[in-house]
Amino acid sequence: MILCLIGHRYAYETENLCRVFFPGEKIHTIYCESESGDLRVVSRFCDGPSAAISAEVLEGGRRTAESGDVAPGTSNGELERLVCAALYDCLVRHTGRKPPWGMLTGVRPTKLMASLQTELGESAAKVYFIDRLRVSPEKTQLAAEVAAAEHSLASVLRQNDCGVYISVPFCPSRCSYCSFVSHSITTGNAKKLLPAYIDNLCVEITETGDIAHNSGLQAAALYIGGGTPTVLTAAQLDRVLTAALDAFPEMRGGEMTVEAGRPDTLDAEKLDVMKRRGVTRLSINPQSFSDDVLLKAGRGHSARETLLAYEAARAAGFDNINMDLIAGLPGDRPEGFMSSLEQTLALSTSNITVHALALKRASRLAGTAGSGDGEAAQAMIAASYPALKKRGYEPYYMYRQSLSPGNLENTGWCKKGFGCLYNVMMIRECSTVFACGAGAVTKLLDPDGRLSRVFNFKYPYEYNDRFGDILQRKHSLRGIPLTGTSKAGGELGAF
């Protein structure tokens, strides 16, 4: 696809819009009109006394066009919205498809909703979503509900509260849809990396706790993710948890989550370690209760193993357990997905997260035949929400991923009183979050509400080889004025 931009440079949003309507197309963006290309999209802004915007799509000899006027003195932000609206309307007419999230392509629609509610009021914010951003009434209502739930959960945070994330990017095997930087622990290379990785991680956790406390901050929520942290041995897991509690002793009795996403990594010894160290929340993820779908997804476990892991966790005393389901997995159909949801609901687990499949380029499924059925995923998600509400679950956080067929969302649902504070801190970007481990990103909130990021090296081998650089980056944070939590949150991205 060739995307021609004339008279403006809003490449980021217009490219993302094109990806919503033409998933999988490689986009070549130029800043002048082109006469070549089987698929050509033109977005034009003509400045001057009679300013106007227009958009057109040319494909296989067929042309679709939209145009409109621009009032004098229009702000840059509003001009960007008008340019995108014209392009969106043109793409809707050309393809016959109307994405439920309209023009929105950003990760955090609830953050935008909350900002508009503060600026315009609740009712006017919904009208803005529907009329100006082309979001469906259903998704607008969802965004409003989740924004309210996020606000309620975040209201308990004090100004010196921060979050902590610990990355363990290793798994028992790599799922076919996975794009995370995770290493299969079955490979010889990963086994060699892991001991040094645990040593370095514990050092970084200790250093991070010292920096947080010297900045006057204390942890309100801690999350150990990956990968699959429970792929570690019980002794290794105990080391990481002990280092975290020594560095952040205030977390004893606080919200501590461990991802046990692969049910086949749990056993009684690991459950005992986590319980003794004060872990309050587990995530045990079936993704599907169809063994055929699991096999195609490369999950490496059966539906029965998920049930056994869940029963073992409950028997060990864990009453706050999240379970993930993915809508749109290859080989799954809406009726199959709803069967998986019903089996999850029957367990009466405290949290259920419904993910839309996102096929990032690094995943094995990306570009394969039969992958990424956006219409099927949309039907699954649309049917799941009423079923969840009927059983007493409410949506409390939400985010979106790029390259999700159908431009859909991931939504966390919980029973009353079981919302995950860490998830809300991450999505709202209202708090400093210190992150440790390979691929981890520390987010720092300054007293003026500005957010900055400090990146760790992406791959475990880099993390080990250049660990001295990691510590230097951490040392550089000493003395920087930081705020734990801001009611306003960090910077707000476009759309």
C-alpha cells in the first residue's frame, strides 16, 4: 500500500488507521501524490483562505473519496482529528467495514475517556467519542464504565505509592501467537542463561528498592510477569520473592501477583513457596478449554491440566486467581470460545481477562493462513461481555494492542473487591513503576505529572552481558525528583 500525505505530516495516526482496514498490508508513506501502486490512499490538507481536507482510496480501478472544510484558526489537534476523520469515513465507505473503536488506534482509550470526562463532563465525553471519534455506542459505554472503575481503584493510592514489575522472560515453550521476548526453558541456551539471570535480577531488585525508598516512595503493588515466572524452580522462585520482599518490605500483606500463565508449570512446592512469601494473586491462563485449539496455539498443556492447576491453587489457599481467555485463536469459533468462557465462569474465579488475539510480527502465527479472523474475534468478545456481567463480573481495566484483527480490546473483569491495582497503575500511567529484568521498562512520574521511561536491555543474554550498564542506568535515577502517584496521570497520547 502507498499512503500519500499532502499538506500535512500526520503519518502516525493515518498509517495506523490504514492498518485497521488493511491488516497485513505493508505501508509505504510518502509526502507527495503518487501515480503508482495497486492500492493507493491519499490524505490531503489544503491550507489557505478556503482550507479543506480530503481523502481518497484507489484500488483496482475503484475510487472512493471524502472531503470537508476547515474553519480558520483550527488548532493542530483538531486539524489532526479532522484529517483522520475524513480518512476514516473514506475507508469505511470503501471497505464496507465499520470498526467498533472508530478512529481510535491508541493503547489506552479509557485514559482518553477520563481526560474528556474531566474536560467536558461525562455525557459530553460520550458524545465526543461517538460523534467525533466514530466509536460505537457499545464501546463508548465500555470505555466509560472502565474509566470509572480505574478511577475508583486508583483513588486508594497515596502520593508516595509506586508500583514494581519484575520480569522473568522464560517459558516452558513458546506459544505460536507469542511475540514477547521469552525464551523456551527447554533449550540449552536458556538453561545456561538462567542462573546468572536470577543472580543479576536479585541484585537489580535490591538496588531498585534502595532507589525507591531514597526517593521517598514505597511499593503499593508488585507484579512478577514474563514469560512464565513459575517456570523457575521452587528454589529460584523463592530467591526472587525473597529479594523483592527484602527490597520492598512494605509489600508484606500488600498486593503481590505472580504470573503462572502456563498451568503445566505449577506444582505443590511452588504454590507453597508463593503462599509462604505472601503472594496474594495468581494468574493461571487456560486461553481456551479446547485441546484442539490449545494444540494449534502451541500451548503445551491440556484443558484438564488447567483445571488441576486451578484446584491445586485453591487448595493451597489462593482465592484471588485470574484466568485469561483469547478470542480469535486459529481453529476456534464463537461457540467454542463461549464454551471455554462458560467453563471458566463455572470455576467462579475472581478475575477473568478477555484478550483479543494480536498477531505481532515476531509471533509464529503472523501471516499464516487462517490466522487473525477479526470478525470471529469480534463475535466472541461481543457475546462474552453480557455473559460476564450476568455472572457478577464488572470490567475494571482495558488496553489495546496493535495488529489485533478487528482493532479490538483486552478487558479485565473482576468480582467486586478483586480488581488488580497494579494493572490499573500501568494502564492509567498515574504512578511511578520501577521495573527489573530483561525487557522491563521503568516509568518515572515527576512532580509535574510528566512521564519518562528507562529501558532495560531487551534480551536475557544482553541483560546478563551488560548488567553493569543496567546498574549504571539505575544509579542515574538517584536524586531525580519523583512522584509516586498523580491523580492526573502521565502524558496523554493522541487518539
